[in-house]
Amino acid sequence: MELKNPFIHLRAHSDYSLLESTLKLKKIIELTKEEKIPAVAVTDHNNLFGALEFSQLAIKQGIQPIIGAELLVKRPTSIKDTATPQHFDTLVLLVQSEQGYKNLIKLVSQAHLDVAINEVPHVTFEQLKTYHASLICLSASTKGAITRLINEGNLKEAESYIDLLKEIFADQFYLELTRQGYLEEVKAEPFILEQAQKKSIPIVATNPYYFLTPSMHEAHTVLMCISDGTYIHSEDKRTVSPESYFKSQSQMTQLFEDLPEALENTALIAQKCAFHVQTADPMLPRFESSSGLPEPEEMRRQCFEGLKIRLETLVFTDTHTPEEKSEIKKSYEDRLEHELKIINQMGFDGYFLIVADFIQWAKKQKIPVGPGRGSGAGSLAAWSLTITDIDPIRFNLLFERFLNPERVSMPDFDIDFCQDRRDEVIQYVKEKYAANQVAQIITFGKLQARAVVRDVGRVLQMPYGQVDRLCKMIPNNPADPLTLQEVLDKDPVLRRLAKNEPDVQKLLATALKLEGLYRHASSHAAGLIIGDRNLSDVIPLYRDPKSDMAVTQFSFKLVEQAGLVKFDFLGLKTLSIIEKAADFIREKHDKNFEISLLPLDDPKTYKLLQSIQTTGVFQLESTGMRDVLQKLAPDRFEEITTLVALYRPGPMDDIPRYLACKHGHEEIHIPHPMLQEILESSFGVMVYQEQVMQIAQKMGGYSMGAADLLRRAMGKKIKSEMDAQREIFVKGAIANKVSEEVANQVFDQMAKFAGYGFNKSHSAPYALLAYQTAYLKANYPVEFMTALMTYDHANTDKLTLYRQECQAMGIDILPPSVNHSDVMFSVEGDKMSYAIAAIKGVGEHAVDELVTNRAAEGPFKSIWDFASRLSGKVVNKRLIEKLIMAGGFDEIEPNRKLLFDNLDILLEYAATQRQAKEKQKISLFSSSETSIQKPTLTPVKAWDQIEKLQNEHEALGLYLSSHPIQSYRSLFPHASTSQNIEGRVDQTIQLLGVITAKQARTGKNGKKFAFLTLTDEFGTFEAALFGEKFREYADLIEAGMLVKIAAKVRSSDGGQNRLILESLTDITKTNAQTVKHIEINCQEETDWQKLKEIFSLLESNTGTEPRIIIQAPDNGYECHLGIKVDAQPEQLEDVHQVSGVASLKLG
């Protein structure tokens, strides 16, 4: 049979039908082109996620895109269906024109936004009646109501449904036929053909497809199981027909040989659908000013008023003469005039005003805003409007790097807000511009290598442990993820498993077919769209269940191509830390303290940076950065800016020359005198993209706009472009009396650098944040560290690091206390008080009640007072256990074990108190505590020091009051500490530590090894076990062990040394016979009775009789106890706790 027109696929599904299709849009178009089919319709489920992308890809390949969607439609109440009264059925809608596209946008948006949060996205017949124009409707075969009703025997209702659709869509309604092997199709087809003839409704043949070939059917079923959380062997799992693959024209012609009109109508439909989604110019929202001025005039007014304030507060000094001030003012105003002219010509006045409005609002609400980063920091207009806080003239930043009149593109300010209050700014914008004009931007998560292996393994019901081991063989690097095939190519062990174990082979084969497909949709954390009209008039919208805002259905790049303007609302924790520290400073030291007014030449700050005490300092914390910082020894702000720019791949190669030139070890080379001013601040080294632009302008005679185009061309390294630019540059340089040889040398140097050069407008703001955090740490160390720990209160790794830093800085941290500590970390004099909410298992809401009660009624007098005053939300077993273990009740009852072992008695008392209060309707804080007899606690001996610290560690995730190793340090006088590992490469050293973690791994050669994480009083360190040492120690090692290790120090990439373990000893099992003597230094007023009690506890028949030396200031003497003493460190620690004992030493 020959067709007049080719068959057109009208129901292709891409992976934008999330976890329903294995086909990418690009593949669908490739298949269509290979089969010489001129058009194709993509009808994804309930969305238009891919509409613009599909249009662009199809047009580029010469294929006509047909925009469509499969929508769920709520069955109208007029259709009687006792079996499924709330049934949702599918209809296929295809776009004929721009009007049809706008209507489909409305329907798809309403399907998501106009339904209850717990309902599936769907539309109603009423909505179809409103938005049906220029849409073609297909009845959706087995997924549609008509086929379903026929199969249920409801022929009358099926006919009524047909009538409803014909009434709405008239001659644009088609009865759809599929032949994919479903019994429902066979049963429904005769009735559908009868109705088509009876009602003069055209029929159309389709083959809804979700995968490439029949061999992909099983993998597709696995994909649907991932979607539904079912298993491959589940009887009730969802699946599609094996025939749901891409079929050729000849296959479709053969399949519908008896109904040629059904095939012909696919082409007729394609001819009716003469529309594709196009890109659009930016649709900027209008800025309505209170002055009523047009945008350009309002922009000018705000800029010049803002500049006047900036000059008076930040630029002019008391040493400036009136003439100097006038000259400075003119240079700033000339630059501003230049910028305003370009901004106005490009039509971006409104954009600047909108950004300025919400930033100014945020600052008025005391919401911390970043200094600005990215190329926007190069705008003086932005600085004048307080969008940015970096003076672009002072720091030599270029406006054309941000807005280039010779390359028109949307401006893009990267704006950081305090992460705690960013949502307030977004809410302000939402209210100002109307909720239907503001939306977040969608983002799609993919089935990447680890995730797809884990998902497929679950569906195949493989043992969790086996799947977990496979996943751990796949490197987890979100910044540069490897594909599963790349991992297999690199890892012989994984390849061997795939070859030898059939279940692993099946898992990996299936995972390879599914990897890279879209898994889920969510909203972008920072991007926000602000439109000049209802957004659903322009693009389809989606609902993210985790957000209360609409979300665009187009992703990050495509939403801008659709004509909508993106605004970034980034959350930066550093701003929150800075503001919290500033709050402490204003409360304790200087009520007028403002971070924006810091001097940039503070000696304490540069001393701290030179001593590389940069834990917690923004951008300058890493080991590699500290290494460069130490060599640099910065003494001016410009050098911090340079360091931030250079410390990245590519520019790092220039760090040695920069350092050598800075310190005078190498001669500064500037290729031509006219470049002196441009390169002298960076010692002749090209550091910034702006320097390339300035060189092009000054030497090559470029305009700034053309210089920016040159920079971009150099970054792309397209030879034809580079050759053309070289000719222009050299010609301009010769005109400026530069030799051709020097001009070519400079061009080559620029070209080499421009490929990886950094934007100074990005580096300078980051350097400012680095300086501000360093300033706070140097000048207000307690306040800064308290703020730092507050914002990492749930991250025990960070808290451990910061606790060690506080120790090194001499900052005392007071333990958590129900009578003194706050919810979060707080400042008490020159000390820090530990946060109660940082105790594991203690929620912030419960602590809020505790702190509020204490503020109203005063400190808790006893454990019974505590139990009777607070609700069951606070007084519950899990929370109280953690408080006890952390030392939260030490001021009330120092014996933690006493409270821990009697906790059930305490909880029963608290419950009885609450019941009595409820019955008597008495005040929560009355004297009811005494109305119920307090139980007697069963006496117990306190935890020894080691047990006490281990419990403390369990509650806090770190050792706070002391460290277990301290008790053992005197037993091993030759052992080193984690502070003294540096500088000992190739030496074998002994270290004491507590093992906190063990990670066993398998190398690419199949051999096992492990990494141990250990802590001592001064820090955290890591040791590796390989080969024989792994076999010897791996099974003996457990978290919590106190050990002495001998390890070889090896150097490694990145500047941090590695420890290779040679031996390991459990120090808690060290024989007491190694003790020679105990020396106790006492003050005059010593609790001798307590000391004698401890000595008696040390008595042991298996011990030795050490010589006890007691020294007092006036009458030192020796004490021979005449008993054998087992000198275990935890017992010696008890001696140290005795009042009057200054120190003890074990020999």
C-alpha cells in the first residue's frame, strides 16, 4: 500500500515524561530524520518541559516539530461510571498555532497549579471548554476514557464522552486507534470505527513510543518500577506493551493496511500544526517609582543621589582639599554619565531599578546583602544604587565587562543574601510584582552513575549490601561526575565482577541503558523570574511540592530564551556568620559597629593572614590556599584579590612567578612601558580578564566594547577569529608606536592567559568577604568563632575543627548548661558558651521552651525543679539522656551516672507532676513541686574519666571538657601530637589518638586498604593501612579505641602529608608495671581525705608499689603508701580532679 503522504508519529515521549521514557529529545529527532519522516509530535505526560528545546533541535535538523502534551482530564460527572467515580483519563492535545500554544500553556499550568496539593495534576472539561481553540484533540486510545468505558461495557457513556469532546473540539477532534497488542484495543476498535462513521469523526493511527527497540522493553519496565517504587518481579508492577517502540513508516503502513485513512490523517494533522516555540526578546517588568518619573529619569535621579552619599561616606577623607574633592567627584560623575548612557541605550534602566529596589529593601530590614560578585561589581551605577558595595573606580573594575554595547545581552547580577533571611526578600518581590508574575526556575535531577546502580539494584531485588558495595566503587564527585561506562573502563575489579557474576552483569547492563535520564523535577535554589505580565501567558508553569511559588517548566537557560528575565537570590552562609558576629560585637563592645565601614589596612588582620590562622576565613581555609598564603605574606588588600584570582586551575601556574616578583626574588617584567600602570599592581603577571581588556584598549586601540569581544574570542580559541583579532591588535599597536614584534608577543601572552583568566569583578568582592572574616577573627575572636559554630551547630565535623581552633586561640568554651547556655552558641565575657541545640537529639523547639522558662522563672534549683517546670516535649527520655551525657546538669548534679541510671524515676516524677497540675488546674510554676514526694535516687559511683568523655562524645560528637588522650599522655612521653606532623616527611613518628572512623576500600588492583580517622587533644588526623598492615589490624580496629600508632609521614599532592600506619597498640591495655612513679604537685589547701579515698581505690594485688612524691610549697615530703597501685590513666585523672592538686606526672 502506498500512502499519498508519509506517516507521522504523533505520540513520541521523551525523558521529560519523568521515569516514563528512555528517549532523549535529540534521539527522537535523529530517529525521525533517519526514517525520512518530515515531522514528529512529542507529547510528554502533563508537561511542556521540553517544548522550546524540542522546537530548536527539530528546526535545526529540518524536522517540523509538533508541540503537544498528554493531559490527565477529570471525568465529568455527567458520565456515569460506578466503577471509578473519580477517574482521570488522558487526552492528547496538539498545537496548531500560537493561539493553540497559549491555550495549551494555560491548560498545562492549571493542571499543576489549580489542583489540591495531594491530587494528581489534571484539568477539567470546563477548562477544556475555555482553552480549546487551535488545539487538536486525540482520544488517547487505551489511556483515554472512551476505550476504558467500552471495555467496562458502558457503551452509552462512551458515546456521551465522544459527544462531549466533539462539542468542544468540533472537527479538530480525532478518534485514535493503536495496535500494540492490548486486548482493550481489540475490544474497543469496532465501536470506535462505528462511532467515527456515525458521527463523521476522523480516525488517526498512532504508536505511542517510549523506547528505541523491543530489546529496551525490560529496561523500560525497570524504569517504571523506579518511578513507582515497585520490583521487577511484582505482579502488580506497571508496564507498557513491548510494541511501544519507535516503528518505521513501513511497519506502521503494514500494521494499518486496512485503514489507510487513519495513516493519511497523521500527515493532515501535521499540516495543520504550523507552529514551533520561538525565542523572544527580554520582557522586562516595569518599575513603578513613587516619584512617577519615567524609568530613565528615575534611574538618573537615584544614581546621582546615591553617588553623592557614597562619595561623602566612603571616598572623601578629611585630608582632601575642596579642589581635590571636586576633581574626584568629576571623575566619578563622568564614569556614571558614561554608564547611564549605555544602560539607557540598551533599555536596562528598569532592570537596575528593580534590583536596587529589593536590595535597598533588604538592607532597610537589616538583612545582610553581599558586596556583589561577578561582572556586575564593575558598574559604578550599581555601586551608586547600593546594589554592590565594591567601588569599581578604587579597585579598577570595568563596566564593559558587565554590559557591552557591542554585544547586547541581558545584565545578570549575582546577589548574595544572608541564608537565614533570603526568603523574606523573595516574599517581598512576590508581593510587589504579584504572585502570578513571579516564579522559581525548574531544575531536573538525573539518574547518574551511583543513583542508577542503586535504583536498578533495588528494583532487581539484589541484596542491599551487594548493591552498596558496587555503588561505593563508583567515585562520588558531583563537580565532575564520571559516567558508569567511564568507571567500567577505568576499574578492572568492576569489569571482572560484571563478567563473572550474572546478577551484577544484568544490573550494570540495565543501568547503562537508563543512566543520564531525567529522574525528577524541583526548583532552582537561587533563580527567580519576574515578568511584566501573568507568566502563564508566556510559559508553562509547574508546582514543586516543596515550594509555595509557581515554577517555570523551562529550565535555567531556556527560560531566558523564552524572553523572561532571571534574577539571582543566592544564599551565602558567610553573610549570616558575619552578621551574627557583628550582633555580638554591637551587644558586647561597639553598638555602632558596621562591617561595611572596616578599614582595609588593619595590621591585626594581615598578621593573622600571614600566620595562616585562617580556619573559618572565607575562601582561605584550604591546605593549598594556606600554603600559598604563607608564601605570599599579604600586606595589602590587592594581594588578597590577586590570590583569590590565581588560586584555581590554569592561573596557579603563575603563582610562583607572582610570589618571586612580589618578594624581589625575580625581576618584574612588563613588556612595554605603556602597560606599566595596568600590570604593576600584579608585579607584571596577568591575573585578571580586565587586564586583557585594558591592554587591548591602550595598546591595540580597541574600544572597551571591542576589547570585551576580543577577550571572549581568546577564550573560545577559534583560529579564524584569533587571526582576525591579531591583525586588528597588531595594526592598532603599531599605530601607537609599538613594534610589530612586541605587539605579537603581547598578543600571544594575552591569548594564553585569556583562556583561564579570572574576572576581577568576581575576585574583589570575594576578597572583601575574606578580609572581613579575617578582620573579625583577628579583632573579635570569641564573637567570630561563636558565630561560626552557630551556623554549623548541626555539623559535628566542623564543630570539632572549630573547637580545636578555639583551643589553639586560647578561647575557653563553657560546657552546655541548662542554667546558663542558650539555644545557640553565645558569648559570655571572653568565653563561649556551648549551644544546647548542638547536643545530638536535642531539638531547637524543645530548647526554646527550656530557655524561655529559665528566663521567666530563674535558674533550675534541682533536677526535680527542672522536671516539674517543663513539658513532656523537653522532659523525655531521649532528650534528657543526651543532656546528662553532655554535662548539661553538672551544675545541679555533677554525678552524671547518678542521673543517667535513675532517669526512669525522674521521668515518672515529671509525669506525676504534670498529671497533678492538670487535675488541680494550678499554675505551671506554683509550689506544686513540694506537693508530691520526691523519690530517692539509687546511689551509684560516677563514671570514670574515660567513660564520661566517651558519653560526652556520643552526645556532642566531639570531646569538649577534656580529651581521653590527655589521661594517657604522660604514659607515653615520646609520643608526638597532631600539631607536629608537618615538616617530618619520611620520618616514622608515634601518635596517640582515639579512632573515630574506619573506611575500608578496595583498590583498582583488587587489594583492600583502609583509612583511619583519629583525634587527639589538638586536632584530627588520618592514617592509611595497606597490604600486610591491613590484614594484621583491620579486623581489630573499632571506633572509640584509644591507640598508639607508629606511622611513616609521606608527602602528597595538595600540600597535606599522609600517614602510613606501621603499628598500632590499644593503650587501654598497657601493663601498669611500666609505671615507675607518680609525682603529685599539691597546693597547701588540698583535700587530703579525698586524695586518700582515691589512693585506696587504686589498690590492686596485681599492681606495683610505685613511689608517690607529694610536694607542697613549704613542707614538701614523700609518701610511701605501702600498697600496690594499679596506675591506670582514668584513675589518675580522678587524682587530678581533687581540690588542691595542681598537676600529676607519670614516670
